[in-house]
Amino acid sequence: MLSCLFLWTGLATAQTTTIQGRVTNATDHAALEGVTITNLSMPVAARTDNQGNFNIRANAGDRLKVSLLGFKTLEIAVPSTGNLHIALKEESQQIDEVVVTALGIKRQTRGLTYATQQLDGSAVNDARDNSGNVMSSLTGKVAGAVVTTAATGPGASAKVVLRGNKSISGNNNALIVVDGIPYDNSSAQQATGTTYNYGTSDGAANINPDDIESINVLKGPSAAALYGSRAANGAILITTKQGKAGRYNIDYNGSASLDQVNLLSKFQNTYGRGNGGVSGTNVGESWGPQGQTYKNNVRDFFENATSFNNSISTYGGTEKVQGYVSYTNNKIGGIIPGNDLKRSNLNLRVNTELIPKLKTDVKLNYVNQQIDNRPRLGDMGIPVEVYVMPRDMDESELKDFEDIDPVTGEPQRKYWSGSAVYDNPYWSTNRTSVNEVRDRITALGSATYQLTDWLNVMGRFSYDKYIDKTTGAFYSGTVSLGDVRPGGKYYETHARYQERNFDLLFNGNNILNEAVKISYNVGASSLNREYSSFQNMANGLSVPNEFSLTMATTPEFLLINGYQRRLNSVYGSAQLAFFDHTFLDMTARNDWTSTLKSPHSYFYPSIGVSTIFNEWLKLPSWISFGKLRASYTQVGNDANPYLLQQLYSFGLGAGKGFISRSPIKAIPELKPELTKSYEAGLDMKFFANRLGFDLTMYKSNTVNQLLFLGLPMASGFSRQYINAGNIANKGIEVQLTASPIKKEYLEWQTTFNFAANTNKVIELHERTKRATITENTKYASVVVNEGEKYGDLYGYKWKTDAATGKYVVDDSGLPVVEANQKLGNFNPKALLGWSNSVRYKNFTVNALIDTRIGGEIVSGTSAYLAAFGVADYTADYREGGLVLDAVDVSGAANTKAITAQQLWTRVSQNGRDAWGEFFTYDMTNVRLRELSVSYKFNLKNIAAIKSAQLMLTGRNLFFFYRGKSKLDIPGIGKTDNPIDPEAALGAGNFQGIEVGLPPAVRSFGLNVKLTF
């Protein structure tokens, strides 16, 4: 049908000539991109490019209709000679917004049939998160986005979940797309339990905020369907800056910031080291007598961290060639001594139209990132070593962390007790280190040729490669890792990733008649990904503390991993526009992936409708805009490689070594996860666009989850993979926008985001009704139960008496617990973000208040504080007298008095195996996430400087409210959460349980922006 249409169009215009022209803004004479020029005398249309230029077939005297959202529509006659220069006047009563959608296609928001949310680059550039990860700065700014940043210091990984978790064992992170190309955001070694870990960076940590022009969030599968299986969880589209025609400008952006400990556990400052109220030597706990304490000994360990950002860019060009070059240097400090990040980013982009109708775009980006002394988190982490120090320990004693062996001259570990489990935190920061270096280069090249007035073709190639090297050095005598052999430990881990992507895309648009237009895209792509990693280990050094692989007493070759995978795709989309106010969208994509069985194929379509009803209904004049939309999509989620066939591994051993088979049975009939999603929305604007809202309701079901089934020992396997399960997510998203004040010298803009998601596990498998997110059982387990919710937390709970409802205690008056009881769920019930921007003359104040409602976290940090007698709540009942309002196992009222030490050492189980309910906290919190005050200088008399801005910034300044413990212990009450309720050990699926997290920080910054 399309072929016939194209033929008819070609015949109808065969006798016409090509008219050239340019469209600009009548106010500032800037070029206008995306203007539609329609020949009313024949079914031909054209659009302007980013320089405002267009070509259209027409005869002298033909009437041309020139239209762009936000501008008054104009009709003109084609002159007999000469080119056209058209100036459009702005129209305040219309909605003016063009956004980048899937595959880098620009579309007008009025025609979209799904929900998106666009942010300016300043949203992630002004008040930056101290993690150095651009994704962390999205918190509170995108309705429905749950952003989790690992607490592993500068360069930490960040996870963005849109519209709820969908996959039990797979990826729940939104896809990141930079300039139309998917950007690898994988991160290795994210925490899967409470044992010690260092974490790693992800891909998003390499994105330079200074180069970002805009961000568009495609929240649901419908919006991201054209990206295929990688975008089943939605997509975050980042558009970077490029050159513009005109004289070259130079931009400088410099900032300095200071991070201070903001939220620290509350400690008791009455009792020193000892047990049972009696002081003792070689004791680490603070259950001793009253005495001199040092209330700031924990706080004083953590440093005030400084960060510096310097970025310079130049951009400009001619009508034919435009260029953009930037260099950015970051130094981000951590609050744990010795931890920092140094990052350099070099970016080059050139756009050309040297040959008529042929446009090219070439971009090169290089990143070098170095992270020194990554902090060790978890139950043997550095923060735990700090938190449990005795309350009567002063700074000089704490810093006395080593002796020098008089014979060897080597340092020897010192600790304030006889513990063979914990190290002095200064030993950990000075005598252990994990350092990470990454070199990354990305290249993008595209060429677009205008075949006809209504059809162009684009070929695009991208290449992404990074090389990581991680080194670990641990002095002889270190005990916190549990495995350091005599002489010390040293390792080098090498990882290499590369990705090549090629796509070919045809883009067309035609006018079928006066009432109907069609635009369409048809393309194909090929994606190749390769990864390899290995580790050289020297655990035990022949020369003590000489950190070199050549010193290994027993060399080992470990963590050998790698894969090659390919994904080939064809896809297409079409939009029919009826009377330019009602739209029908259709997309289809088929993937062929190497990770599935033959024929390796799966298909997914989408369909959507929208209508601008204020243009065909007679509504009151105060209604400026109204749009209804609805869509349905089906999208897959690709599986990991090498699950189809049984895996074997080689290990070193006697003779030539040995080969072992994986204990997990392969799944030759592997299917991709499949998500079906529905959404509907209403977008309204009132009072000349001064007030508006965007409401979205959605529902999705994800089936074919990859689960494990236990197998009998006789089978030769411990577990096997199966495809099963159905997880449902439904929810609501609301974005309210308003401009209460809009005057020449005073303007106030406010935005309110709200989102609530409900999750339910509809079905698992007939042979298993529970799946675990990870194998961790410390403090709690993160499980998925059929009929319940994704992310439930199960662990030990204080037993209650069935007859009276009171808690049960044993003969000693101490709590009795039951195993495998539900403690909560780590997902929030709702998210709110309220941002305000007030401008008075040259001053602008921006503020963001961020709220999380609901969700629970089990705190191992709190358990350690209780076990060692350092938490503030352990100060009560030191001498006894606590009678818990409970009953004994016979149902009789409890009369046994206990001490604080008896209670807290029982329920904390030495800190490492605590009973979860006693340390479960409500994650609800309201905080002032961001605050900035800026001033733009008037520089009319300074020719060399075009603009200048000075800005003061603050981030995570304080909490308005923070949830307490879920358990109200009789006689003690609810306790304060010792950590940031949104902090996490890692950015993977393991959430809701923490131990050994560093304290939360607040940031103060000064920023200078100059344009020359």
C-alpha cells in the first residue's frame, strides 16, 4: 500500500520545481527546527532542519501552510523567483514542545500516545550528587522513578526502576540511551548479601553532566518498544550538546563543594568498655561502668570531603559545518579517609552538510576514571569498625593502629581487644586498598540523506569500549577479610567490554489528503557485545607486603568469565494523524538473539491512540489544552548468555588440573521474559498554560520469569532453571505544573510529582511457591512469594501469644522468636517530589523537597550498635529493672527483670546474626533534597564576557521527617534509624537489608558559569 502511495505522490509532483527556504523566529531571528511546510495545492509536505532550512516541491502561486506548535500558523504564496524567508510569531495559547523519542526520532509531544517526562540538562548539572553518577541526580524529579545509589563512595553505581520491579533474577534497570544509541550501564560485583563488598562503577558514572542538553524519560514499554528487549524496563534518553551556526562561543563551568556528615547514629555517652557494668582489659564492647567518654570519636573519623569540577567547551560554526568540543575534569572526595575519584572527559562532535541533502554527525568521547581506596562495606566493612569502637576511646588511641616489627621493619596490626575478626579502621584505610581504573571510548557516526521531500534514510554506527583494572592490596596481619595469608594479599582484576551497533533507518511522512497525514519509520539493526574478565591472585607473598604478582607464594588464576552475544532486529513504526488532532501509533519489532534456542526469534508489537480534544470540542476559554491517550505494548527481556547448554569450568590442580560441571542444570527450552503493558493518560492545561497536569494510569504483567527449582542429589545437580511466573505492576503517576506568578521581574514556577505502584506476584510455579532474590539469610531474606509482593523481607520475628496478643518471653524474661516471618517490603508505597523555582530580576532560587512513603529496611548497622552497647537506646536499664510487658510460654504474665545488655545482646546475636524484626525500620522520609540560589550578572559593558552566573548550592540539607523502627519494644519504645533510609549496599536487585553503611552527608557548593 505504501509503495502505491509513494508512486502516486511522485507522479503528482513530477512537473513541479523545488523551492528552497528558511524559517526563523520573528522575535529573536533564531532558526526554527521541525516546522511543517505543507503545499495546499498538492499532497506534499516538508520539515525544516536544525538550521531552519527546507526544500519543497511547488509551482509559482501555490499556497504554502507553515506551522509549528507554539507559533501562529502562516499561509503564503510561492513567488515566481527567489528563495523564501519566513518569520513565525510565537503563539502563547499553544503548547510548544518537541522531544527526542526512541531511536533518536524527534516528535511533537501533542502526538505522543504514551507518557514521557523531559528535563533540562541543568536538572543534573547544578546541584550534583556526591556519588558522581548522573542518574543519582534524577531522584525526586521524575514521577515513578525509584533511584537507588550504592553507598560505595564516589563513582558508585545507581539503579533507576520505572514503574516497579518486573524481573526476579534479571535486570530491572531502565535502559540508558545517549544520542539515540543504547549506552552500556552494566556493573559487576554489586552486593548480593551482607558480607563485605567494595562495589564497582556502572556505565552511567562515565556520563558527563556538562555535556547533557536534555533528558527524556520514556517510562513504560510502550514508549521504549522500538529499543526492543533492552528497554523492557523503560528508557532514559540523553541528548548531548552540539554545535550551532554562528560565531564560536566558549563556556566555562567551575564548581567546588564540601560534603559533611549529616546523619550519624545516636550514641550513648555514659558507659565505657567492659561487660556487665565492670571494666575490663582486652574488651571491645561498651557494656562497662560509667566514665569518661568521647562523644565525637566516631564523627571525627570521617572527613569533610571536597570536590572540584572544571569544564570548558567551545561551540559554533557555519551553515555547513558546526562543531562542539569540551573537556571536563572532576575530583570528588569521599568522607572515608583516602577515598576519592579523579575523572577526565574529552568530547568532540562535528555536524556537517557539505553535500546538499546529506547530513553527517560524528562524535568521539573519551573517559579516564580513577577511584582510589574504595570503601569496604558490609558486616566487615570500615564503617562497622568505626561504629563499634568503645565510647571511652579517644582519637590518639584510635590512631595508634600499628607497631613496627623491630626485626623485619614491617607494620604489625594493633587492635584494642583480642578480636580476630575486626581491624582498626585506620589500619583498613592505611594498610588495605582497592583501586579501580577505567578507560572508556565511545564513537558515534551517522549519515542522513534526503532521498525525496518526504523520505530520508539514516545509517548509524556506534562503538563503545572500556577496559577496567582493579587492584587490591592487603597488608599481612589483616583479619577483617578473613582470608589474608602470611605476607599479605594482592590481586589484579581485568575486565574488557566492547559493543558495536549498526542501524539503518528510513523516515518518511506524507499527506494522504487534507484530513490525514502519515509518518513512518522502518529500520534494521545489528548489535554485537563481547565481555571478558579474569583475576590474577597472589594471596601469600614471599616478601611481606611487597605487592606484586611475582611475589606470589601460590599464584592463582581466578574469576575467568566472558561472553559473546549478538542481537539482530527489524522494526517499524507508523503514525496516522487525523485533522492534526487525533493520532494512531503502531510499532512492531522482531529480535533474533543468540541467547535463545533456534530460531532465536521473538516478536512484540504496540499500538496507541491519542486525541487533542480541545481542538474539536467546544470548551471554556480557560481550558488551553486537553489530550487523552491510551496504549498497549508487548515487549521481551533478553536472557543472559550460555543458559541453553550445560556449563563446565577448568580448575588448577594436581597434574593438568580438572574439569567440573556446573551444579545448575541448563534450560535448553529457554524463553525470553515477556511484558504486556497497558497505559492511559490525560494531559490538561489551563489559563493560557499557567496550570496543568499530566495523569497516567498503567498496568503490566511480566511472565516467563527465570527461576530455580531444587533437584535431588541423585540427579547430579543441585538446581535447575525454569521459565515460570507472572508478576503484575499497576499504578498511577501525576505531574502537576503551575506558574502562579509570571511577570517581567518576578516569576514563580512549581512542579509536583506523585507516583504510587502496587506489585503482586500472581503466579510462580506448581513446584515452587517461593523464589529468593539472593541466597542471603543474614538479618532477613529478600523473597518473592506467590500471591504476595516482589521484595518481601522475611526473618525472625518476636512471637506473640495467640490468646492475649502479647509478646512471648522465655524463663529469663527475654524475647522468644519465630523464624520465616514477614518483616516488611523494601518497595515504597508512594513517591513525591515538589520543586519550585522563583526568579526575581537577576536572582533565582530553586528548591526540591523529596518524599518517600513506606517501605522497610532491616538494619544490620543497628544490630551492631546494639550488640556492642554503643547505641543511645542501650543506655537505659544498664543496672536492670526492665520487665517486658509480655507473657511466658505458659501464658502467664512476665515478671522477670532484665538488663539492657541481656536484651540487646540476645536480639542482636553478636551483631552478625540479629533477629530481623528488632532492627526493621520504616523508610518513610521527607527531605530538602536540593536548594540553590543564583545570580546572573549584567555585563553590557564587558564585551569579552557574554554572560556570567554565580550559584550557591546545597544537597540533602536536612530531613523534615524520618521513620523510626517498626517494633515498639515495651519499656523502650521505637528507636531512630541509624542510617539514611534510602542508602544501599549496592545497585542490584538485593535491597531492603543493610549493614556497615557510611553516614549520610550534606553538600554545600559554589558554582561559576561564564560564556565568552
